[in-house]
Amino acid sequence: MRPRLREVRLKYLDEYRSAPAVRNLAKELKRLVTRPWTIMEICGGQTHAIVKFGLDELLPEQLTLLHGPGCPVCVTPIELIDQALAIAARPETTFCSFGDMLRVPGTERDLLSVKAAGGDVRMVYTPLDAVKLARQLPDRQVVFFAVGFETTAPASALAVVQARELGLKNFSLLVAHVLVPPAIEALLSSPDCRVQGFLAAGHVCAVMGYEEYKPLAARFRMPIVVTGFEPLDILQGLGMCVRQLEAGRAEAENQYSRAVRPQGNPTARELLRRVFCPVARKWRGLGEIPQSGLGLREEFKAFDAGLRFGVTEMRAAESSECISGLVLSGLKKPHACAAFGTRCTPERPLGAPMVSSEGACAAYYRYRKGKFLRHDQIT
Ligand code: SF4
């Protein structure tokens, strides 16, 4: 019997990638769609799944997918990367970062170049590794580059709490955390916005819940469906979104109920609330968005690397060649960039979306370069 969108109940990861089930859900989507609709998936993880599994190529012609700004590495503005580079180049610092950030170009170089020039730059898997390093290296200033959405911010908050409890004076965070709902609001408030429905990021909502999406859905008359990352998740999320659009409804719904509760993870949320407060933050391509970032609360300001190293006033201009702003706001697809696959490749990236494992340009290069580049252009 065919699985219908609302009947998908699976247990093992493989089942979420079952080709017959994917084909059946795609067919059902074709039956559901009667008019043109444009839906944006927020998260870069979803973008990669869509491109990797070719889900967009299975959709009805009237259904257009746009890729959103949900890649935290990609939206980190170049001036914050320059601030990270300035701190990392100091002789007294040990600069720690997730791997994705190491190759993101700043104005003149990246963190790996600083390392090659003798800087102590290290890749870590969690900010708690950086706290451990600060204990092991009391004569060094250990700095963690805190990049990410609501998913990774609780671990940064925990690191600061731990560092304070341990009395560490040589640990700090360069905070670049960003929040999803203000970015959705900014996109929807733009006169260029073509989006009619959103797939929200399941992992962000596993932490934050999805109550805060309800007023957004109501205010902008916009279906928002919290969605997972496997092919069946994404097709089911699209189906739920299309059902709403076809019926003229605009609600926040939850496709990813196996991981997301309405209230999210209360412990992680409380940790975030205790350590961080919302601040204005500049997003690459979207500009400054009020209340869209996390900053350390007054009582934790001693752990602010930007203040400790006096780099908060550094400013930088984005590359004129890289159109990542248009890509991140869903106005252009990566292959519309003149530099795609030629002057910009994963080995020699011009912009963050070509570096990050969640970047749309990296996804198109990895899975679609044969479609968009001539044979002699592919490296
Ligand atoms: S292909 Fe490269 S230069 Fe073009 S938008 Fe993407 S990251 Fe920027």
C-alpha cells in the first residue's frame, strides 16, 4: 500500500531514504498542487539534502524551492571573520573554531593561513574542548569562535558557565550566534520577497520549540512547517506546507514531531536565557537585523573576546564579486553567480557558501557541477 504524506511513520534512518516511498510522496505532491507556489527551506542542511537526493527534480513544475539563509557560517559577516583573524594572529592566543570556519575567507586571508603563518589555531568539536584547553594552557588566552544558530548556542553558554565556575581568566568567546525567527521576519518584510511558505529547521526547533513561529505565521499569512532533514521528512514537510497554501491556511505546524516538542528543550533554553541576550547582528547579505543575534549578558561580559581584544569596532566590506547575499536571501541560485565553479570552488572559495558543509554554493558544486559547468571548467 502507498504511504501517504500523513501516514509516514518510520523507525530506521534507511527508511527515510527509501526510493519507492520518496517517489510515492513526490507523486502525491503532484496531485496536491493546483497552482504555482514558492517555498523556502531555511536550513542549509535541508538544502544539501534536497540537492544531494535530487528532490527538487521530483517536484511538480508549479512548486519552486528557494534556498534560505540557514547556514550559520555563510551568514557570518566578513568583519566578524576579520575580527577572528586579528585575534587568532596575536602571539598570546590559542584560537579555537569548528572546522567549517577555518577556510572561510576574510578580507585578506582565512584562519588556516593564520595557522600556516605560525598562529595557534585549532579545530575543536565543541566549545567545552576550548574550556579544557584553557585549563591545560594557563599562560595562553584561549578563544572560541562561537558561530551557529540556536542549535549550537547552548553549548557556548555552557562553556561560559563552566569557565566561570572554574575561575578561568584566560577563556573567552567571540560570539557570532544568530537567531532564526528575526531573519524570517526580515525576509518576509523585504519588498523583493517571493516566499509563500517556509520549511523551518527541525534541529533549531528541537532546542527552541516552535511557539515563536505561530505569531509570525499569523502576521505574515505564511505557513511555516518545522521539518527534518531526510528525503521523506522534506517531502512530507513540503506536502504539509502545500496543503496549507491550497486551503488558504497559514499556521505553524510540526512535521518533525519525532524530535521537536512545542516548547523545545527547556534546559537548553534556560541556559541560553541565563548567559545570552538578544542583540542586533549583521547578517551577510541581509544587513543588520534587530534582535537577531545573541550577545553575552552583562554578568558574563568578562568572557567577551571582542571586548577583551578590542576588535569590536573593526569594519570590512564584502567582496563585490561574491553574490552570496542574493543566494542567501533566495533571490539567486548559486549557478547564477558568474564565479561559480570557475573563480570560486571549494578549494579556492571566494565566499562562505562555497566553504561550509551547509552552504548552498558548496551543495550545487558538489552535486550539480556536471549540470552547470562545461567539462573543461570542472576541477
Ligand atoms: S559561487 Fe562563490 S562567489 Fe558566487 S555566490 Fe557562491 S560563494 Fe559567492
